[in-house]
Amino acid sequence: MVLAGCATPQQSERGPVSVDNPLQIVATTSLIADLVDRIGGDLVDVEGLMGQGVDPHLYQASEGDVSSMTEADLIFYNGLHLEGKMVDIFEQMHSRGSEVHAVTAGVEESELIASEQFTGSLDPHIWFDPVLWKRAAVMVGETLAGSDSLHAEYYRDEAARFGGELDSLFAWAAGQMASVPERNRVLITSHDAFGYFGRAFDMDVRGLQGISTALEAGTADVSDLAEFVASSRIPAMFVESSISPRGIEAVREAVRARGFDVQIGGTLYGDALGSPGTAEASYVGIFRSNVATIVSGLSANVQ
């Protein structure tokens, strides 16, 4: 219905891309906006639809969002149903001639994690493994190069340069995570978004909700997780910046009722970046913040 009043994108000549005439790009999440901006630099003008603290699983596009996408040269989204309520819009935009690209298309299916809740579905949270986010960076660089051949070498070089930063980030994170005691290497969060992180850094990851926040946790979910935390004596659980802390707080109360006082280890950045002007306003910033928070929260000795 939102698309009904929007014209088909004009296929007119936009002129050569330059700093004064950048590619007009729409990105769904703040993470993808950051990625495209990092690779495109001054040659792209990126509009992110979802700001800080916005849950992409529940996001519904406005008429203004669709208008922005219609006028854009390129649209980047995550894919794998992260933006669950926008799937039909992406398909319609593509059928009307818009260039619509999923950054997860840069990752081989064999590298993806299957969902336990949704048969046939794959975990969309690839950015929690810098190796996979590097694949997404290459995909973005190649897509920009295909749309602007004049600066193709620049985009590819920037994607490679950012890939080097991600290699360094992975090595740093691996060193930090190695300090967490073996018995404490369990990451409990509001929803099951950290599966790729757990696989990359040898952590057992358990989310109160599944890979999509569209499914609410029930009483049995709270009880089962509380029983696990109390019996395993996990020192800390973590809330997420884009999800209400009520679920994790309910688990904590249920753990206390079982005679164990688990701590809230801090807030992790899950599906969105932090506030503009902070270190957490970039992908590298939230990844470093998450690692520091996890290491601090799980390094406590519990008797």
C-alpha cells in the first residue's frame, strides 16, 4: 500500500559520480549505513532508515522511507529476514527497477548458521563475526564499483583496507576473550543474536528470545533459562541496546528465587549502533565495547 503512490525510479542519466554529485544510497540498519559510508567515503551520501536503538526485526517502513528508497541510486539491506516486515517492499522495489542489494549475499550459505526456531531459515546477524562482515564489505565494494566504474578501484581499495581493520579487530577480540575462564564462557542475552560471535570465539550462546524479536519469550522460556543460569552459576547476563531489558530482568528474579544472584553484566550493542558522536557510533566501536563488556562481566569468580 505504501508503494502504491510512488513512481517507478527514473532511469535518467544522473551524471558522473563525484564528491559534488555522490551516489545517493539508502541503507536499512545503522550497521549497514556505517559499512557503506566507510567504503564509499565522500563519493556516497548514505541515508540510514533505522537509527540508534531501533530493532530491525520489528521495524515497519514509513511512506517517507519508501520515497527515499525510490529516489536512491542504490539500496542496501541485510537480508536473511532481519528486516522481516520490509521483505515485500524490497521485492517490489526491485521489480520496479530499483537496485536493491542484500549485504549477506556476500557470504556463502555454508558459513551461515541455521535457525533452530524457524526451519529453513538462517541467522541474519553476520556482523558479530568480523570475518563474515569482511565478506559483506567486499560485496559492498563490488556493488559500488559496478555502479560507478570511474571510481571502481577506490571502492575496492577501501573495502580491502577495511577488511584489514577487521582482521586486526578479530585478532584483538580473540586475545581478549581468551581471558574469560572456561567455566564462565556462556553468553546469555536478550535474544539469540550472538551465535556468530559464539562460534568465532568459542562461547556457548543462549538468548531468551530466538533470532527474531518478533517471537516473545514465554513463562517457560524464562523458567528454563533461569534454571540453567542458577545450576551453572553463570556470573552475568547481558541486556541489549535495542531491546527492552524486561525479559532479562525477569530471568534474574527467577534465578534469585532459586538461591543464586546473577548480575547484569552490562548492555551489549546488538542490532544497532550507539549514539552519534560516541565511540559506539561505528561498527568497530560497538564490537570493541561488546568484547570489553563481556570480558568484564564473565571474568568474575563465582563460588
